[in-house]
Amino acid sequence: MIGRLNHVGVATPSIDDSVKLYRDVMGVTDITEKWAMPEQGVWVCFVNLPNSQIELIEPYGEDSPIHGFLAKNPKGGQHHVCFEVDDIYAARDYMKSKGATILGTGEPRIGAHGTPVLFVHPKDMGGVLVELMLKPEEAH
């Protein structure tokens, strides 16, 4: 049902500091500019790798859902993994039929890649927050 790993989400108190780590220590040269997603309460930046991406997410505003994660992990850390799916609604319904809890309203919202996404509660995913994302080529 799930497709390829699209990205690993990493929460950080500072995207700028994290970019320095990936660029200066790890030698990554393909890193996007950060941009705000106020509707999701985050700043976002992608570290582009040959086989995937790292999505850096920083709190945006006082109501950011990332604040809670950073309160428990002040230096940041892995926040979620994102898998591509061919049909976001079929994936949602399949996961629900298996007893998984879809977060929020259960309706897809537009994610950082501009495609519909859903999140599956970590309690049902072995302790890992899972993002399901409509494959970019399927979104248009």
C-alpha cells in the first residue's frame, strides 16, 4: 500500500542552524530556502539528497504543534517519516480499516510539497508518526 519513502521530517528549534549542519558538516549543497506554512504552524526547508529528502520543520507562531515536540526534545530530532501513496483516500480508508488513527479531521490537507497529506498516530505505527502523501505526479 505504501510507496517509496519521500522524506524524513526533522523538528528543529532553528532551521538556519540545522542548514549549517547539513551544509558545513555533511557537505549537502542542494538545500531549499525556508518558507512559512502558517496554516500548519511551521517553517519548512528541504535538504535534497540523491535518494530522498530531509524536511526541516521549525515552529511558526505560538500555536505550532512543533512546540510540544521540542519541549520534550529541546535540540530537535526525527519528527516523522513520509511515505508516498497512489490514492490518499484509499490509503486513509485502508489504514482506518486496520485500526489506525488518522490525526486531525481525517481529511487530507495540503502539505509542504503542495500535495494532499494525512498523518497517522504514532501509537498505531510502532511509535513513529507517519505522514502519507499523495505521490506528486498523482496530484495533478
